Amino acid sequence: MAWFEVNLYSKALQKDTVFEVLMPDIKEIEGKKCPCLLLLHGKGDNQTKWLRRTSVERYAKKHKLAVIMPDARKSFYTNMMYGGGEYWQYISEEIPEKTRKIFPSLSDKREDNYVAVLSMGGYGALKIALHYPERYHRAASFSGGVNITKRAKINVNHGKAVFGDANYIPGSENDLYHLVSFAGQSRKLPELYLCCGTEDFLYEDNWDFHCFLKEKGVDHIYEEWKGVHDWDFWDEAIKRGIEFMMGGRN
């Protein structure tokens, strides 16, 4: 695998940005387009954390999978209400467009594109996949903050900076429950993978979301095992998540 750090100017954020890229070696893809995982970070982390705390490079190499890791600060992958930046636009639109221009071997086909992440990013991965089911074949959330209304009301100051009044989240484009109900009415949803540690403070939220998906008949896999909100759990989660996303490929 080759590891690139890309610095460029973002129109959405109106500032210079940086993201990390893992690419299969040229000899491994032999001129073919390669599948791509958009891998998002959690709250308080940055674009380097997956590389520093897990074996994601080793897991991706096994499947000749490219991995794109942008930085979204503490934005919850949202166009922040107060002064934080247009991170939804940056992550969902700019990053896919610019990475394919810089790395033309990346496939733009739905069946070759995936999105995943932990905690804050787990919310972001599902939000992106549910907004754009025509772009992503599969999506994974590890210990995801799936009940964003609840999270915003617990972390009041940060929730207000990102979303404004938390009482307006239910039924909005930031509400995963609403997106599942709305998107599932007219479009085929991506296949979803969710997992959470049984000792994680977000366990109840993830279990409830799993039950909601079952009720709505949404195709998904849910797993839980002993673990807390930490990198020991997420290293195993990204390993399982990549196996899920690449399952069925030659």
C-alpha cells in the first residue's frame, strides 16, 4: 500500500485542508479501478487516528481497497450552525470529487464505494449513506452516535454549535431515524453494518437503532461483543467492517 497526505484548499470550508489516503500499489490493481472506503474519524480525533491506532492498512491491503481519511474536526459531518464550517458539503461532495481527480484509479461505481466510522463518525457514515444511497453500496457504523437528538441534548453547548436547537433535529435531514424512513420509501438503501461494545455508553442507543431498522425491514447486520468505547474495540470493528464491505467480491 502507498500512503499519501494530501493538502488542498476547500471551497466549502474556505481554508486549506488535509486528508490521508491509502492506495493499493500500482502493480496490485494492474490498471483496473479500485474500490474505495471513505473512513471518517470520531469526535476529538483527526484524519490520522485510524492509521495510528489500528491495523487498517493491513486490512485494506488484503482486499486492494483504497481508504480516504479526511479531517472534520468536531462537526458531526454537518454544516455547523455557528461558525464551524460547511463540513457536510466538504465531506459528502468535495472529498469524493477531488480524490477521484487526484487518484483517477478510484472507481466511481456504487458497488465499489463504501463509508464507515466510529462514534461521531458512525453517525456521519450512516448520514452520508442514507442521504446518497445511489452512491454507496455498503456503510458501517462502529459504536455510532446514532441518536443524535439525545447526544445534542446531553452535550448542550456543542450540540447547539453544530445543530442549533436540538428540538428541531427530529424529522430533519440530521435525524437518522427520519432518513431511514424517508429514503427507504423510494430508494434502495445501502447494506448496513452496525456494531457496539456491550459496555459502551452508546450501547443502548445502538441496540435501539438496530431494533428500529428491523422494524422497518432494512437489510443490515448488527453485532455486539464485550468492549467499551476504545481503540481495542475499534481495531476489531474495522477488521470486521472491511470484511463485511468487501464480502462477495472476487
